[in-house]
Amino acid sequence: MSSEWTGGVVDRRTDDSPPTVEEWRSVAVPGSEAAFADATEPIAYRTTVADPRTDERERTLLELHGSATRVEIWLNGAKVGDCTPFVGPFRTAFDPQPENELIVVCERPGAVVGTGGTIDGTEHATSGVPWEVDVEARPQTFCRRLEARPRFTEDGGVIDLECEVDAGEAVDDAITLSLRPEGFRGSAAMQRVPVQAAESERVTVSDTLEIREPSPWWPRGYGPQHRYAVRAKLGDDVISKTVGFCDVFREGDEFRVNGRPIRLRGFVRLPGGDPVADVERAAAANATFVRAKEHVPPESLYAACDEAGLLVWQDVAGVGSNDEPSADEAGALAATLAKRHAHRPSAAIYGVSDESRDPFDGLYGSGFLTKLRFRYRAWRANADRSTAESIAEAVATRIAERVTESAAESTVEPMPEQRPVISSTGPPGTDPDATRLSPGWEYLAAADLEWLLERDPTLGRLIAEFGAGSLAADNVDPAEIPGLDAAVLERRVGSDAGLEESQRYQTETLKTVVETLRRHKSALLTAAPIRDAAPGGGMGVLSRGGDEKTAYRALAQSLEPVQAVLDGPPTSGPTGITLCNDTHDALEATVTWVAGDDEGETTVAVDPLETTAAGTARIPGTATRIELTVVAGDRRVRNRYRL
């Protein structure tokens, strides 16, 4: 339900009455900091909702969606919620008036991710996701909440269910719990659970549905996205959830899904914009995951990832700023998210982000002395990981506790399970859990990544992010674009360079980096942001409005599950070709190349999740481009390079 919101800085608040605001202003996106960037006090957001009932005997249920570090919720002058952290939906049943006033008071965001984390508060980067309010008429006694957690067992699988009943009238009945496969042939189950409640009482019933042979959900490219519909029915009232069986495990630098190793290829996703569109564009570019960097995205992003077959890496805290989170705060948010998304197969990885500056600023170029300076700065770099590691430990502990709590009342013994946690991110030299790379942008040249990985192969195993910026429109001032370093852009493409030159440089840089990482068999490869943080340009491969930059199609080619790549930036002369296979299948593939009037062909075999040499391309000096083609069974893909 769309609502019109106003917002304002709180000037007075008590426990007994709603907060007062000196001036209410219209806000397009509730949760945005832009209009209140200089305020130090909490911000209140206000809207009204109409009575949805057609029968006065019915009750009304309000659901508030959004996220924040801490919120107070006031409805018709009464405080109905106080949540720390807040990750919607928040539900409350009430007796409505013709018009009902809802006020949400948000504390200022900190380094715990929940309202955008440490993302700067501008008119283009919101401090959270848009607040959404739904109201609906419900019967006197209804199923208020259904939680479901699928898990594998030694004998198959179970779904632990918890249903909360809100009794407007006394009830002595039974809830029917059922599950059925969605869109495929598989096991179904149904059973009844007694429920008793007095008038105005709220009770919770729990049970477990067993499945002998559950069909697992797989990331796209590794298998089908099997899901089950779970339903709770009390009288004529029905509530449902869609669930999937997916076990994600980390063993060293390798990730396993449902017991099998996989390669994770994906994009950073920043706050703001259409989350469903971002997922669709990431999937179309051959991603297998998205990283929700420093914000909690809306439910619609997780639902879209469930549908598309993408895993989610969810940041829960950011360190490296003056506003350091506590382990308790980050752990509480992680536990809330783990419970909220327990039914979602896409909820896979949790992370602690470190956005401290790289120690290599200004080391442009690719000469011997520049590399020597780089090695010296990397040797001198001193990153204190104690805060990030303690937070990551608290996050892992709280997630494990949620898993234990959800299975506590089940009679079926659970299998060991623990969601992976990325304990820290950072640049080379700081010993991060996952590396943040920037060759070709903040330091060195893109081709120097090969040199970096030869000296320290661990840098390429888990990649938290890499990138290069570009313009997205003509006649814009790079210095006025939030999130784009105008000085670096000028250094890389020149002060007079425009849209075409900047996008060409971004494309060549990102393509070189991603293909180098694929040749080195990175287990977790996180590319640039899928979308710019602001209009006019940025680090994304799409503009803020969703238009493609040239880098988008180039990365989509480079991220094909089976792809042939050059062993370095294309130049005239002999250049090696490597065939990358990120699938679970052993393949025999024919790789052909065409450059100018020359061409060649090689047939090779490649094992699952491996790479192999696929011949040499001889690029004539007169060629302007080279095209590689891979044919493996029914699969046919191309990879194009400009010279």
C-alpha cells in the first residue's frame, strides 16, 4: 500500500505521548536522511491509513516494513512498538478509526547496518529502505504470524513451524499445517495441531513437518530452485510462506552448497533503487549472488533472489569509522535477520565490512618503482582486526543460537549447520578475510593484478569488491557526483575525457580484473556495484536510473559459467587462452578465436570447477578486435575484446 509521508526532527518526546515535531515536511522516501542531514536528534515519520474493513465485526492488522537501528512506533496516539534493531515487518492488530495516524521515530543510524550503515546520507543514498505500510481486515481470531525453517536431517528433511494466533474471541480448535511442492513433483505433508486461547489472548503453537526426500534449492547454474509452499489454516483464515532447502557451508576458502563446492560470482548492491530490478539485472549478467553492502534490503530483494537463484551476502556491521558498532549490537541484528529469513534459501552469508582507506592512494602506473612502493606500503600496512573479528564471532554465535532455538522443540535431530560469516574486508597488506581490490583505479594498472596474485595467491581467493568508475551522462561535473572520485577519474582518463572515454576505461579495467580472478579460480568474486549510487555516474555498471553502461555487457560475458578468456589484456602478437568452467560438469569444448583475417580452433577437456589452457591466439597488428567462441554441447558463448 503506497502512503504519503511527512517527516521532521523530534524536539520533544515522552513515554506517554507521541513525539512532537517543530515542522513536518513532505518526504518522498521515508527513511531518507537528505532533508535532515544536519540533525542530531531522532527523526519522526508520519502517515495515515484508512479503515480497510467492510464489516465492523472484523479486526484490522497493520504491517510496517522497513529497517532501522532503533524505532518507536506510535499508532493513534499509543506506543505499540519499540524495536532494537528493527527489521520489518512489524505487526499489530487494532480497532481502527476512519483515519489512523502512524508515527515512526528513528534513531540516528550508526555503524551497525540497519539503516544504510555508513553509506553517506545524500539525496540519492537513503538511510534505509522505503517504509511501507499494509493494513488489512482480518477475522476476530486469526493467524498473526507464521515462521518456517527448513533443514536437512539424516533421514531427509523437516520444516520447523511456529504459528502465532491472535484470539479476538475464545478459540478451541486445531490449526491445519500443510506443505506442497511449488511447480514440481515432490513430497507433500499435512497435519493438525490443537490450539486453545481465551478471548484477547495471543498464543503460539509449534510443530514439525517431515519430508522423506526434500528437493534442494540450488544457486542458478547449479540446479533447479525447488521451493515448497507451507500453509497454516485456522477456520477460514490462512497464512502461508514459501521455503527452500539450501545448506551453505564454508570450509576454509571454499563454499559448499548442499554438500557440493561452487564458485560464487556476483555484484555489490547499494541502498536505494528498485531491489527487484537490481536482482534481475545481476542474474542476467550471470551472477550467482549479490552482496547487500552496509544496508538491510527489503524483503522483496530476498524474494527476488529466491526466485532467480541468487544467494545473498548480507552485511551486518561496518567498522573503520569513528562510529564503531558493538558486538552485542551486530549480534542482535544478525540474530534478528537469521530468524526473519530462516525460510529463505537465498539467505546465505553474513559479513562485517571494513571501509578504511587503502594505503596505496596515488600509486598509479605500472613501473618497477611503483610496484616497489606498493610492496613497501603493503608490508607497512597495519590493520587492527580485533574489533571486526570480535563482531564476526558474536554474529556467528548469535546465528547459531537462532538455529538451535528453532530446532529445540523438534523431535528430529538436526544436522550440524552454521551460516558462513566473512569476518573482515580490506585492501592487500591488511590480512583481510575477503580482499577489496582496486588495481587500475586507486593504484597500479589492471594488468598488475597478475603480478599481485603471483606474489600472494591468497589475495584472489575471496574478493569482497573491486571496481572502477565512469560517467553515465554527458555534460556532468565528476566532482559533483557522490561516490565517484573525480581526481582518480581524471588521472585515469584525462581532464577532457567524457562519457565514452570513461566508460571504455571502466569496461577494460573491470574485464581485465574479473577475468584474471577467474583464471586464478577465485571462490568468491564480488564485482563492482550493480548500480551507481547517484545520477551522472559512479562505480556501478548500470546508471542510477538502470541504463546499461558498456561495462555491464562486458562483465556479463566475462561471468559466463563456461567461458574462454585471454591470459592478459589484448595486444598484437601471441596471447594465451584459458577455458574457465564454473559448473559441476566435466566438459569437452571447442574454443575458436577470430582476430582480423586470422583465426584458430582448439578442442580441450576441462574438469568441474577448473580451468585449462585452450591454445594461443595470434593477434595481427591490423586487428581492431578479437572474438572468442566456446561450444560445449548445447552451450555456445562468445567473448569480445577491443584492441
